[in-house]
Amino acid sequence: MATSTRPTEHPGYALLIAAEPSVRHPLAVAAMLPQLAAVPPARLVGTSYASAVQLANPDDPNTVLTTVRTAAAVEGPLLVYVAGHLVVDPRQHRLHLALARTTARTVRYTALPWHWLAAELQHRAPGTTTVVADLAADPDVWQTLVQEEQTLDGPYALYGAVQLHDRRHRPSPSYTHALAHILRTAPARPAADDLHHQTVRAAVLEEAATLWLGPAPANPSPPRAVDAHQVDIPAPRPEPAPLAVPAPAAAEDDPYRAISEAGQAGRHAEAAAIAAAWEQAALRQHGAISTEVAHWIEVRAVIALEEGAPDRACELWLRGAVVRLTAGQPEIHPEVAAAVDRAHYAWHRVTDPARARELGTELSTLRTQVTGKSGAREDVQRRLADLSRALLP
């Protein structure tokens, strides 16, 4: 994500750092790094010309420091992407980025101190440096960030997300995935703040377990502790990720803005018609069994939920999940999991017992493939049993 400065005669530079320490269920950022590295460096940074260097799973903080120092010496706009797990040095209580060999006992020797990064970037010209972070943190570290006892701020524009990582929350690199997708497919590269807001809207992350870095998204849910006994069904986001498909006659320039404006004005039928037109365009170009079509089905699901029709929303999200699976996306793909989770969320808001049982039966079948977080399958089975008893003559 580039700074707000306009491109200059100096070429830009991107430094991409992603590390996965040996923790249980690490944030899978190293696997996502090729997606980001595949974006042309000039588009990454927002300049007419740029170069890029990537460090995948580095294990020596001094090697990373040397690479950061080289990047900091560049005169043109600089993007530093940092992804992985945040840890704290137990002695000095300072934030570090865990590297490949970092363990709880070796933070001081094998992790990169965050203040090293800030120190290397402090001598750069104001407005030329951007840091994008896709991070996870254990509960103690995450709470210090939420409560602002610790900060990732520095002499740079900061964007990204920090996700809670505990036994119930397994973070995914959805922010990086959304960022790379938007940079690859957007007709023109958005300005820094707009790019961040689009990425926030597109990323499939649980609001209550995500701390956003940079300008806050519209109407965010505050991060909070989650009851360990509660089934975790994340609420749907208002706007799924943008996709590059041919523009139909309706809302050619920005369908998402048109849909949002119509929805906010209570014109849900108009919003649904725009989404349906784009769904038809995706169908003509990509076929009925494609992720592009699934995307617009899910947009219609969001509209239905906002309209107060949770049964239709549930049905559409279930259909979107089936299309994604049939199109070849695996059960563990974040977009598949999100579609089923959102269907589950809407299903709990269906009050008609017969309709709820009908939708719940289909949801139960999907939950055998896309199991969701702990307790999700059992939750469906329990409610289905209750509904069956309620419908007995």
C-alpha cells in the first residue's frame, strides 16, 4: 500500500517480509507471499517504476535488519509489508515479529524487535514510507494493543490488521489475500486510504477478534473477549470483495457504491437488481460454476439480510458455498468457510420453524464438509432437533 505522496522521479521500493514461527496453527503468511509478490512492484508501491525484495520465513533478525536498512536508504516511496506473529520480549516487554526459529524462550535472540524497524525508517523523508502489517497475536499481546499499552505506530503510514490467536481463534491471512486481489484486478490503483478501506471490506475476518491498523473501517465492531462456551458464528460484512467482471448496464463505474447507496436509502430491490445484473455478467464470462458468480450470489445475500429476509440470505449463502466447492475451492478456503459461517449466522435469525428446518438440513450437510469452528456442527444438530420437536403434531 503506497503513501499518499504522488509518484516522483525516484523509483519506488517494496520490501515484503513474512515469517511463520513454529506455533500451533500459525498465520499462513508465507504461503500468501507469492500472491503479493506477483503484483507488479510499481503497482504495489504506487509509482511509475519500482523494485521489490521478499524475505520468506527469515530466521535471523540481523539479516532482516540489514535488508530493512537497505530499503530505508532508498530515496523514493517505500512500502514495507510485514506479516506473521507478534510476540513480546518477557524481559523488556517490547513487541517483536517472530521469525522462523522464534519460540517463547528465544524471543530476544531470534525475533525482530519492532522498534528496530521504526528506528531504521525514522530518517526517511516524511510522507514517503508505508508499512502494511498482517499480524496475529496471542491474547496477552493482543490485549496490550487493543488497550493501547503497546503500539505499532512509527514514522510511517500504517495499515493492516492484527488478529487474536488463541485456542478458538485461528487467524487467516485474509487481509493479504484481499489486498493482493484488489491490486491485481482493480482498473486503477486506489489511493492508500481507499485501498485499505477496500481491503478491510473484502477481508473475511472476525470483527470482534480483529484490531484494524490505520483509518478505522466504517461502523466497526469493537474488539472484545469472546466467551469460550459460545459458538462463534461471525456476522457478515456489508460488502464482499470486488471482482473484475464486465460491467453491465447498471452501475458501470462502481457497483459496490451503487449497491451501498441504494441499501442505505432502503431501496433493497434496486440494490439486488444491480447485484443480479453483475451476477449475470459474471455468468456469461465465467460460467455458472465459478467463484465470480458465487461472489455476486453472496452480495445478494448481504442485501437480503439488510432487508430483513434472513431466510433468503441463508439460502443464498448456502448456494454461494456450494458453487465455490463445485468450482474447486477446497473446504478450508477462507471464502468457502465464510459463506457457510454467514449462512449459519443468517439461519439463526430465521423464525419460521418449517423454513428454518428446511435450511438447517442443507446447512447440516455442508457442515460435514466445512465444519467451522468448534461447536458449529453440534449447534446445527441441536437446533434441528429442537425444530423437529416443535413441528411434531
